[in-house]
Amino acid sequence: MKLEDDRTALSKDALKNSFLDDLFYILGKFPALATRNDYYMALAYAVRDRMLQRWISTAAVYTRSASRTVAYMSAEFLMGPQLGNNLVNLGILDRVKQCVGELGINFDDLLQQEEEPGLGNGGLGRLAACFIDSLATLEIPAVGYGIRYEFGIFHQELIDGWQVEKTDKWLRFGNPWELVRPEWAVEVKFGGSTDAYVDEHNRLRIRWVPHKIVIGVPYDTPILGYQTNTANTLRLWRSEAPESFDFAIFNSGDYYGAVNQKVESENLSKVLYPNDEQARGKELRLEQQYFFVSCSLQDMMRILRTQKIPVEKFHEKFAVQLNDTHPAVAIAELMRLLIDDALLSWGDAWAVTCKTFAYTNHTLMPEALERWPIAMFSRVLPRLMQIIYEINAHFLEEVRIRFLNDEERIARMSLIDESGERYVRMAHLACVGSHAINGVASLHSELLKSDVLKDFYELWPRKFSNKTNGVTPRRWMVLCNPQLAELITKHIGDGWVKDLSQLKALEPLVDNAEFRARWREIKQFNKQRLAARALQRTGVNVDPNSLFDVLVKRIHEYKRQHLKVLHIVSLYHGIKSDPQLSIQPRTFIFGGKAAPGYHLAKLMIKLITAVGDVVNRDPDVRDRLKVVFLPNFNVKNGQRIYPAADLSEQISTAGKEASGTGNMKFSMNGALTIGTLDGANIEIRDEVGADNFFLFGLSTPEVYALKAQGYRPMDYYNGNQKLRDVIDLIRSGFFSRGDPELFRPLIDGLMHHDPYMLLADFQSYIDCQALVDNAYADPERWTRMSILNTARSGKFSSDRTIREYCSDIWHVEPVPIHLLTHAEAGNS
Ligand code: NBG
């Protein structure tokens, strides 16, 4: 029996044959007729063949060993393109590049052909994607459960400097990476009512009579670990209408009514909700959450049945992680399945549930904490509402006893917010039903304990821990910065890809002039590529020798993209007032999407582009300052941007950014950070050293103190000439063709409220930027700092993060996979 055949062998000839075979037999084309997309698809199928053997071997081992499995539940998985990453993890990137080249096809064109699955908004969804890469690389049995949105995050275009949203039709040309598994479809109930009845064994039971049933169909994508045989599964649910349900209406002659019901059911997984939208009233979003949660838990129940594990041991088989509160309704749903279907007692079911779930919080912004109006919740999920009331009754009893009828505390902690219109508080449900609660950076976890979840910390201090985020070095170094990866490997071997702490070994190389020169050369190469791209996408010609100063992330007031604008305008004003002003030429690069309903964020984009229009055209500054807004920031574009950055802007108000993960991607790729003491910036600075980090701004305690004493932004305006010049210039309409109204909502907001304290941090930011300018003027010094940033970024691998989750929260162990031949797989 051979372990390899034509579809699994990794030799060049086998790959080439497979590629041409797939072109012929799967796509039905031969080279003379094949489009670029045909070639991409053929290559994807050839790669997928190689993954399937690993996938099947993995499934066989997991089934046989009934291994404890992590179920990572997330409404978002921002996977980004798959082809390149799979080639890296299979270890055949260079070989395939060569094969394709020998066939006369440009490999990079094929990579570009892939539509990216943008099934997430930003950091939270991308974190989920990095985590499943690390889980597979560490050989941990894991499944990612989520939603197969037909439309991912919208595509952003800029028209006259304004954001315009276009639908993201990522499935248009088919998705070669997924396999549909209709045989594992499940039913999900919605609406209707419940009634109590006594069953044939004289037990009191609840029956949920739904108004509608939707079918969830799983679509599976293999997730390959880096140079392991492990291939885990990302299982995303698509909603469909049940055939049988339509029959009654069909027979009654209401054909269009029946079709309409089908359309409605399919709408459930139609579109990803952008965050920062007013969540209230978004019934469809609640339905989406319940839909994927119920599908996933029913799927786990099915797996228990096949492995003959009793439901009482649900928590021994599965460790379920709730990625924020989006899947928190899972706590009530598991209770329902255990009580109504499996007939466990309340106490037994609750014990299983609490041992199953753990909850990660991702935000400190009070307005982002999810809550659902009781009226809506009861209408959509009547049975779950009852269960939540009962969980609440038991929980409040515990609080009452522990804190001696402290009524205020009880009202604060209740799962139901009764201060006005009544709401279900999803974060409270998540805390009560989980055995572990964590934040995503050290400061964030501390603030959860002292502020957002203080009451819960006082009740259950031992549930709380910190798990600082990380990112996968496979995608964010090896794939996106191949030259840097090669240079590193040449000097310290390739062990760092799986153990990022080994980058430390680069430290002595800062004294090696040749190494520094090569380091600079690679950065320069990456900058040239980005410059070419910027020219093509925006028409702005940028100088690759200028300092690339980059701010890419979702657009949000707390992230303070407008503080960056104040800096640009101050430099512009400075040069106009003193044409001899000596500064290092800089290119300011922005990217990021604004939620479609977030008007101020959209106005921030317009402000950036409007300032750019003036600055880029002004002959007095033209060779010194350039501003570009790269449209449609996503994973693909991120892969081009992070490696090309000199300076990483991480300038949120202290205490607002839970962690940030872009900050880590920059630092790994040798960018220096200018940042506040916020989120993971603090830990990056601790690692790379204060000398290699540009710190500015108020600390969190200072922000709190200033707020408490009564913050008056006007005092800063009045007291600072430079700030006044900047604000007045924008206010005058100088950047809006003389229209003083356009930016008024932003500028008035800053002068009179300024909730994110831009004015308080302005001078400190400007001063710090002067230090940046100074450091960049000395290329050798800058290069040393850059190398040290990469060398000391080992902590920020998601492998480290996942190891911590495994040992502290999930209690799971690696299960190594040995490859099965076809025959062996057939027998297992
Ligand atoms: C985001 C935070 C980021 C953090 C990511 C991943 C949400 C709700 N939160 O700071 O804003 O890095 O989560 O943890 O998207």
C-alpha cells in the first residue's frame, strides 16, 4: 500500500500533473481556452487534494480516540485568501510557484485571482482565523463554528473621497476550498409558542411549537496546520428552507407564499452585519446568532452519539469558547437541549453547561455590549427566554445570599436590564454560564475586573484571566514578507515559524552591517511594491524613500484617525509658514472601513481624503508630504501593507482598545510603533523596550482622572497656538472648497465634547512625532530599532496565545496525526 498517489504526492511532477488534470476533469478546460480563474481553480483543487488526505486522517484519528475537542464559536471568521496560506503550511509554496512558472503562468496572478472570504469585520474575526491556524499547527483537535455568509464585509470604494459600499459577492466564481455536507443538516426553530405537557412516563415537559423551521447545512473547510498532518475543520452554516415545511402552503395553492418563505429562510445567512451599527431592532441578527449556535450544538450532540458518549459527558468531549457575546445564547440553547431533549435535571444540565463554556470579552466600549429587547427576544426565541429567566432566578438567588440582599447590586448584575425598556444582557449571560472569562490584553483584562465586569469579578474572582492576543506568523510573516522570512531563516534556521520566541536570536545581528543593509533593502523592496499599488489604486505618486507612516484599521472615533489628520495638518501648516522647515519626507497611508451607518466615521474618511487632495497638490509641500487612502482595507491588502510600513500608528485613547492585533503584525515586520499605553501596545513596548517604541499621550488612570475632574477641550484649544492653527484651518473650509459646514460635526465635536480626548493628547503626539522624524533621519539607528522590534515580537504569535488557552481554560492536549493510506482510511 502506498502512502502517496497522484493526488497526494508533493513532488513537482505530481503537482504539475494534478494541476493539468483538474483543469481538464473538474473545470472542463484545456490550456488554450482556460481563463486565469480556471487556472486558479485548478491549482486550488490540486492543493485541496493534498489536504484531503490529511483531513481524512485527522478525522479518523479524532473519531477513534474520542479526543477532547475545542469548539471555537464565532459569528466571524475573517479568513482571507486560502491558496497561499495552504501552500505555506504544506511546505510547497516555492515548488508550486516553479511548476506554475514552467507552465508559462504567472503565479502571483493566480494568487490575486482568489476572492477573499471576508466573513468578519476586523480584529475579532481575524483573531478567530489566526486561532484556528494555531490550533491546527499545535495539533489540537478543534472545530471552528460560524456562519457561511453569502455576502461578507462590504467592498469599499471611494467616490469623491467618500466611502461607497458595494456588496461582496465572494462566492461568484465558486469556492474550491469548501465541501458541503447535506447529510449533517439540522433543523432550527423560531418563534411560535411553548406549552407544558405530561409525557408517557409522567414527566412534566415543555414543547416548543415553532412558527418556522430553518435548515442549517454545514459547509466544511479544511484548516491545515503548518508542517503537521493535522487538518481541522471550519464548519460554517448556511440557512435553507425545509422542503416539507412548504408542502402545506403549496397544496393550498399559495405558490408564491411558499416561495417567499423559502427566500426568507435563506436570508438568514445572507449577509454579515457590519459592527458599530445600532444593534437594536436588528431581529435578523439575533436570528443569525441563534441559528449558528443551535446548529453547532446539535452538531456536537450528533458527534457524541456517533462516538457513543453520553450527554452527561458533553463537557468532557467539548470545550466551547464564546468569541465575544455573539454566540452567548449557546448557554441557554445547551440547557434547552439537555433538559427538553435529553431529559437531564436542571441541576445536572447547569453543571454540564458551566463546565462547557468559556467567554472571551473583546470590548470596553459600553455601547458595544450586546443587549436584546425582551419583547423581541421572547417573540423570536420563546423557549430560550423562559430558560434565561430561570437561569437568572437561580443566579440572583446566589447573589442575594452572597451579598445579603444588596438590591442595587442585584439590579446591576441581573441578566435582565430593567432600568427602562427591558433587555437581555448577553455579557451577563456569558459570565454566568461560563467557567472562565478572559480579556485579550493585560490592561483590558484588568479593566474588565475593575470596571466593565467588576460585580462579576467580586462574585467569582477565580473565573477571570488574561489571554493576550496574538497573530499567526505563517500568514503575517512567511506568506506576506517572503524575503524577510528567508533572511531570518538564513541566519537562525526555520524553527522560528513554529516557535516565534526564537526570533530573539536575531538580536546580535543588529551589529552586523551587512545584515542591516539587507534588512533595509527588503523594507525598501516592500515599500516600492506598495508604492506601485498606491499609484495604481489612487493615482497618487508616492516616494518609496519617504517614511511610510501607516494607520490601517476600522474607522472609529476611539481609534482617533482624526488625531493623525491633526498631525498632518500641523505639518502642512508648519511648512506653509516656514518653507525651509526641515523634516523627513513622509507618506501618510490610511486604510479602513467605516460602518455604513456610522456617519462621523464616514466623515473622518472624507476629512482624510480632503486633506490629501490639498496636500498632494500643493507644490510647496509636494515632495515632503503625501497622503493616500488605500480603499478596501482587507486581509489581502493588509498582506501588502504591513511589510511595507516604517511607522505603525496605534493611537487610540488609553483604556479604549481592548488589544489591537494590527499593532503586532507591524512590529513583527519591523515597523516601529508610535502609540499610547493602550491594549497590547503596552505589552509590545515591554517586549521591544522603551527605547524602540514611541510613546505618547495620557495613560488610562490619567484619562479617568481628567474625565472625573471635568474635561474641557476648549482649554487646550485656547492654550495652544499650534492646535488653534490646525483646528481653525480645517474649520475655515480650507480643505472643503471653502465650505465651513462640511467638517463641522467633527470639529465642533472635538472643541465642545471630545469624548476621546484628542485635544488633550495633541501636543504630546506632535512632540513624539518630532522624535520619530529625528530617528528616521539616521537610517542605521532606525534599522537597529526595526530589527529589535522583529527580534522581540515572539510573544505575539497566536501559538503562544493558544497554548495559554489550552492549558488554563480548555485543558486539551495535542493529538498527533499519522497519515493514512486510502485503504487504511477505508478500514477505520
Ligand atoms: C476587537 C477589539 C480589538 C481586539 C479584537 C480582537 C471587537 C468587538 N473587538 O482591540 O476592538 O484586538 O477585538 O480581540 O471587534
